[in-house]
Amino acid sequence: MNWDTVFAERTSEMKRSTVREILKLTAKPEVISFAGGLPAPELFPVERIREATDTILAERGTEVLQYSTTEGMPELRKLIAKRLSNDTLKISPENILITSGSQQGVDMIARILLDERDRVIVENPTYVGMLTSWKPYHLHFSAVPTDNNGMQVEGIVPLLKDKHKLIYSIPTFQNPQGTTLTRERREKLAEILVDNNLLYVEDDPYGELRYSGDPVPSVLQIEAAHRGATDVTGNVIYCGTFSKVLTPGLRIGWIAAAFPVIDKLVQAKQATDLHTSTLNQFISYEVARDEEFLNNHIAHLREVYRQRRDLMLKTMEDHFPEEVTWTRPEGGLFLMVTMPAHLNAAELLVKALEQNVAFVPCDAFFIGDMGHNTFRLNFSNARPEMIVEGIKRLGVVLKAAMR
């Protein structure tokens, strides 16, 4: 059988994830990898998760091992709704759908909203996982430039002459750049959404991991305030996750949106996996419902990741050539490096791997023929001594490339 003749046409746009393919190259223990978007495994709350698992199996064993509702565990939906709510925004559990990681949420949003060849507005660069999921729909991606303050929102306005279905971005500690959309730009974005009845997907996997600077309200909150509303019946579909603050292995994410969106997503999820793992939902709930533990755990993550970010930035200043620049994130897991235009990050990666250090070239994150001279570094996963040694090695490789 010639399998290439029988695959659906849409599979021509399906590609293996650049990041995950590079991670295969970093499996050797001697490689210092800044490639993955990985939390630090030594910070996982293993003992607390073990205790939670023992508790729920002892108290509700038959329930946690059974099929569950597609919408998700009611207590977990209520907890997440409470965590997302504040004095000006009240979110109901009925506006929450539990997903198998926020990536599933991003994928299902395309299934219910996007038709073949729809137009979608994205920041440039954008999240490669979204591109991997959405490209099989043969979409037209309209790219909006970015700077150190996030997406240049004023760049959306000229695009509105053509009909676009939605806008997608990661406004807080963006992947791959680590940049954050300012409060002023969020206000402008909310105004554009409401005035043009345009949908917005706010992907927020890193929002709780802030290490410096002042917190900024989510676009979900700002858009509701712009409408003079206290609910989520507006134009924003919000994706969140526990993967970065508890553990990615549990694969617990969520979508917060107007009920008609949630209802349609439930239909899509029923056809996808019936429901997110019952056991993993119960474990996550048992851990997260202890607010004191969760808040202390997140505070500890922030402190450790802040130290690692600062160490990476300082070591880059000491060892990278002056022609190279990089972003300075206030939170999240990443920063992005920009080299002179004549250098190619994919070629540099080959040289870096010879020195047993790895990163992710960012060309796959860009719309259009751009980004070949950029690469992403992850600072959360490596221990301090590895950060110093890895950045020193990269500095040597960069200086050799400059020569």
C-alpha cells in the first residue's frame, strides 16, 4: 500500500513538532538542554500528589476510576471558576470545561470555530503548538508584528478590512519571546474586539508565574470591564492549565467562555476523548483545593524560576557577543535571542549540539519567511550550574559564528 495516496488532504499540513523533535536530540544526559518548555521536575509536589492519590482512592475509589462527565468534575470546575473570578468578574462553573491540557483546548477551539481557509489574526512570532494544530484547516494567518511590549495591537486595525474569524495570542509571558502585552494595549485590544464583534482566544499557560514587574489583568477581565459586564458572555475564550504550576503529567487544563461556546466544545470533546481523566481531575482537585499549599507552592516556583531567569540573563551578558540581543521576560519559562540577520539558528544548533548544549530555533514560530536568526531558551528546567555552563558554551559557539 502506498499510504501517501490515501491520507486525507489536510494531513499535508501536519508536521512533527519542531520542539519535540529537538527534544529527542537532547535525551543524552551530557546535553544541557534549554530546548523544552519544561517545568523543573525537582519542584514537582510528588509527596503531596501521592497523599492526594491515597486519599481519593480510599474515600472515593470507585468514583475516581469510573467514566465521568464530559464537562469535568463539578468540584474542580467550581474551584477553577473561583480562581479566575475577582471583585469585578464572576465566573460560573457552567462557563468552565476541563480539558486534557490547554493544548487540547486550543485544538478543539479550531474544531468548533474555524472553517477551511478562514482568516485568523496572530502575533508574530506565535505559539508553534497552535500552528501545528490549526494549519491543517488551510487557514490564512494574518501576522501582527511584536516588540518588547507584546503584540503591536494597532497593527490589527488595517487587517479588519478583510473578514477575520478570530484573534489568537499568548498575551502574558509569551511563547517563544517571554514578552507581556501591556495594560494599554490590552485596553485597545478589548476595544477592537467589542467594536468589531471579533473573537479572541487568550492562551494563558504561564500567567501565574510572574517574577518581576506589576501584574496585568487578563484580556478576559479587561474585555468584560469594557462591556460593563461582570461575566464571560463576551468575545474572549480563555485557555488555562495546571501543567506549569502543579505537574504537566496530569494533563489538566480548562477553557472559560460563554456557555454556547462551552456547549459546542462539549460536543467536540465527546467525539474526541469522552472526558479528561477522572483520576487526574480528582488528584488535581484534592491538591489545589488546599489554597494555602497551592499558594505556597506557586510562590516557591516563582522564587526558584526568578533566580534561574536572573542567572541566565546575567550569564548571557557576560558571555554572549555584543551583536546578539534578547528579551527580558517578567515571568514565564522562556526568552528569545536574536542574532545578526546573516546567521541561521538551525545551523547554529548543529554546532551547539557538538558542544552538548541545545535550544530551539524559532523560524517555525514565525508567519512568513522570518525568524531564521532567532532561537528560544528555557530557563526553568536547568539547575543553576547547568545554566552557567550551558550559556558559556553557547557564548563560545556564537562568537565562533560571528567570526
